[in-house]
Amino acid sequence: MAQSTLYFYNATGQENNIIVSNQETRKTAILLKSYLDQAFENSFRIESENKTNNNPKIILTITANQNEENDNAFVIKSDENNLYLIASSEKNLRYAVYTLLETWGFRKYTAKESFIPKLTQATFPKNTTQVHKPSFEYRVLFYPDSYDEAFRDWHKLDWHIDDFGLWGHSFYKLVSAKEYFKTNPEFFAYYEGNRNSESLCMSNDTVVDIISEKMKQLILENPKAKFFSVSQNDDVIYCECDRCKVLNKKYGGPQGSFYYFLNKIAARFPDTKITTLAYLHTYRAPVNLKIEPNIYTLFCPIEMNRGKSIIEAPNNKAFLSILSNWSATSPHLYLWDYTVEFTNYLSPFPNFQTFSKNYKLFEQNQVKGLFVQGYADVPGDLYELRQYILAKIIWDTQTDVDAVTTDFLNGFYGNAAPFVKKYIDLLSQYQEKTNRYLDIYSDPIQSRNSFLTPEAMDQYDQIIDQAEKAVNKNPVLTKRILKLRLALEYVYFEQSKFYGKDKHGMFAGKNKDDGGKKLRERVLNFTKNCNEFGIYELSEGGLTPDQYYEEWLSIEKNNCNHLGENLEVRFLTPPAEEYKGKGSYGLVDGVRGYKNPAINWIGWYGINPEIGLYVQKLDFNTIIINSLSDQRHWIFTPKTISLYGLKKNKWELITQLKSGKLTENTEVNIKKWEFKSENFIQYEVLKIEVENQKELPYWRKRKNKKPMVMIDEIELYKK
């Protein structure tokens, strides 16, 4: 009976050959040989011609590509005698090599960690043809190991840093505000009654000329670049001058004038691929406007629940409609996907279960390219597994994610794999059970009642303990489990700041027994481990591990003890739902807020809050109230804080303080308001009135935004 399989044996006297036709294929043959020689005791030989012997050979061929739509496609096929790898370029031939190696058990888990099997034989079915082509024509994965070319090649990834002559938000690079704003303010957006340097006027032809000249220069300087981005800055500002208003009305909104403007530039460079971001005010497709054929729209759905796949999310009709409109409108639709929690790189973010369904949906809606944003070059929580799974899916949306996950965990974590899988599955189960909305700008505090409850954290900790024990004799695997534990440590530290003097808090229970020494040592050890793992920042543009430790020390010193702790406090004006913290009790819990608005601050949008303080004639003469200023997030120092006492059912003004003139400030600051009066003791109830800014200052004025005030610890003293 004839055999149905080709066999490449690892046996004495067995000659295994790789056949090449030219220098291009020889380079790839050397690559293939380098891997196979590590798996076989007998080395493979590279030959320039197919010698007549009975042994099967691997024949590498580069042929002209007849179909540009399948630019990354390649073929692995066999006949009765040989195995053929056929591709249209040297790069695609490498893709074929790595695909073949994976079928024979080779793995590249990260840039530094690979698995080379020891083989007695390698097989391939005879008379078989496998055509491999990607689900998306362009695939960028912005994760740590994507900076490594060999990792990108293995996983068939593109690289925007190489491919773009101009990347991302680019208005500020194309038209310099420093150069033009003072002399030519008409070049810039007329927004909310003023010219604003954060965007451009879309109806000004001189701006088109300036950008065109800059584009000519960039194209000359970057002859190998595939794309050039002409895109809005990272802000919601757009032009509302009379001419732009007409265009906005005609073409469906601010995106209409933008594409009218972009079409003019694209028409001047018909052979150049011009990309642009569909983001914030340009998020929706224009109407009644044909987009130039060389424009590539990078659709950026930033505000989405990452805890559910889009197709399973309630109220998904609006998003699906927007995506469908882009599919019909854009000649080349790409998509920017956000896959991690950018405000906390080490906080668990259970969204693995959404990847497969989301990318299938994107493919069905004619999305042709992807920029999948992760931790960039920061090795955040479970980055190894994330980047591995995502690389597989964006090449082939039909990937069996469960099988790939299990395979990766077994290879990367060894005997600890079952426990790591249990930990990841439990995170997802709790997230799904509580239906927690996963926001890419969330934090462990907001998840404290869902998948990061203290009870759940104890379970995770026990599972990681089991994982550690399973590999305690293997220092490499022990270190990988240690990195997983960093996420639990980080969550514990962040939540302990929030709980303060209450159970689980940094100033409570065993954490306070030794003055916080053991907990402080844990935090220091955490920062050392982060540095060792190369985690140089804990959020996008955020604190370094060393700065995190220094901040911890500052928060320790920021603790306070005062007479008003645990007094009854009532919100006479309800705060914003997302900034109500512990409720009114949080204002007198003995823990001052620090520089993170999410921890211990109470916030009100666009209103003047009133707070009732039930002092019951407590003997004190000083009240200190703390307010936060973080102008980047529209949080401003109050204009005035007034204190009233209730006497005979009437409020009497006791004292009042005013802040100085509001000025632009990019720093996060805390203002301490100190009120003194010997009359406080006369009242059972005090009322605190906080006068918010009436409107946003011009430098932070944005549509649909209001000034916010944030208040924390109300401290009472007898001085």
C-alpha cells in the first residue's frame, strides 16, 4: 500500500535536502536549516539543484505575485516526492518557513523564549496544497516583542515605525503653531469663539498649500515609507468658522469639512497612501462626499466596553451602523483597536474572550488593516499571552483561541500552566458574572466590587501560590510566575490607598501594627521587581516604579487624625456617579486624597456642591478642606468656599475664602483651605458651599465638557 505521507527522518545515512533556486531563496533556506538542525541530529543540506534520490526534499521558490490583494499569501504544498514552499517575496517565504516549523512543533513565545523540539521525524501529507493568506492585509501589533524583527517575522506582523513616513496625530507637525499662530491665526481652528492652535481651519487653501509643501519634503526624506498620516491632533477641537460650518452641514458634521480638506491634499499626491484617524469628532463617516482613492481611514473606536465582544454587547446597533457606514464610504478601511488598560499597565484586564469575535466582525465589515495597541514597549500584565494570541488572530480570524491559549500556557509556564489558566479563567468568570464595564481608562478601585473584590483577590492569590509551588525548582518559570503576581500586588496597593483606615486599607489592621513597615517593604520589593522586568512605567506616560514608591511614602505622610473623623456627612448636592468614592463618609475617613482623582476624591461636574456636616456642637475652631486641581482632566480649584451654620432653621454665613485668579497649569496640585472661627462650636450643623468655576477657561474649553471640583478630607481641629 502506497504511503500517503512524506517523511523527513532523523536517522544515520538519511540525507535531508533543502533545494534553492537563487540567492533570495538561499537566505531563507539558511534560516530554515538553522532551526531544523537544532531539532535533528543529522544536518540538512542546502542544494542548488534537485538531485535524483528517493528522499523527499524541501523546495523553496519565489514567484512573481499575480494578485496584489494577497500580497502576504504563500503556499505550502506537496506531491508524491517533495514538499514545496512558494511565495512572492523573500519575506513571505520566511512566513512560509515559520508556518511549516509551527506545524512541526516549533514555537516562538516571545522575542527571547522559543521552543525547539527534538525530532526523530517530520511529516507532511502527500499531494496536499495549503494556501495561506491573512485575514487582514496590514497587521501591526504594538506590544513589547513586536519591536523585535525576528518575532514580527515569525508571527507575520507589519511595523508602523518602518512603514510610515509620518505617523498618527500630525497636524501639529505639518503646520507649526509656534511658527504661524501669532502671525496667521486664520490658519487655525475657530473654536468656541476663539482661534485655537490645537487644530486647523479646513477651508483655508493656504493651509492646504503649507501641508502640501511639507508632504513633498517628507516623501523625499522617506522614500521607503508606505504611508503618510495627515490627521487631527489628539483633541476634540475643530473649526467652526463660517466657511467650515457650511461644509460641516453639507457633509454630515466636522468630519465632513475634514475630508473635504483631506481630499484636496490627497489629490495632489495620487500615488501616495495617505492615512488619517477617524477619531473623536471625525469618528463617523462623512455623508454625500466621495473620499479620494488613496486615503486610508484608520477607524478608532476608543469608547467601548472591552469586557464584551461587540456582537454580544447590548445597545451595539449604533456602533455597528457607524462601522457599516465606514465600510461603504472608505476606499481603504483600517481599524485601531485598544486592548489593554492604559491607566494601569499592571492591573488585570480580562478581555481575552472578546478578541476572536471582534476581529471576525471587523473582517466581515471589510476592515483591511489593523493597528492593535497594547503596552507598546512596556511588559505589562500578561503581555506575553496577549501578544501571542492577538498575533495568531489577526493573521487568521478562524484561529482556535482556546487551543492556542492552552498550547502557549503549557509551553511558557510548564507545570504551572493549569493554575495560570485557572487564574485567567476565574478573572473572566467574575468579570462576566458582575457584567463589569471594562474601560481602557479604568482602575482597580472601580473594579473593587466586581472581579477585583477582596474575596476574589484572595482566590487569585491562592491560585498563584499553587503555580509557584508547581515550578519552585525551576528558576526561569518561577520568575514568570513572579511577574504574574506583580498584578495582584499592584491591585492590593492601589485598593489599600482607597480603603485607608478601613478594612483592607494601608492604615488599617496588620498594615498599621508596625507603622506600615512591612507593607512599605512590599511596595519597595514590588518596585525593584518592576525595574528588573523592564516595566519602566506603570501607565501610559505615567509614574516609574521608583516614582511610585516615592509617592507611596508621600501618601503615608499624608495621613491625618482629626476630631471630625466618622462624623455624619450628607451630600446636599449629589456628586457625579463615577466620582462618589466611598460616599459622604469618604470626606471624613481620616485619609486625604493625593494626586489620583480616582482615590478618595469626591467630584461634581458643572455645579456648586453643598455638603452638610453634622458637628453636634463639637469643640473645634479650625476646618481644613482640601481641593484638587488637574486641569488636563477639567478639574479646577473652586472660586470660593463658604461655611454656614444652621441656627433657628436659617443658614448664617460664618466665614468664607476665595481663591486667586485661575491661571493655566499643567501640574496636578492640592489646595488646602483653612478656616478659623471660635463660633463653630455654636452650631450642630454646618453647611459647606463650594463655588465651582462658572465655565471652562479658554485654554481648556471643549464642547460637552464642564468644570469639575473635587473635594476630599474635611478636617476638624482645636488649635
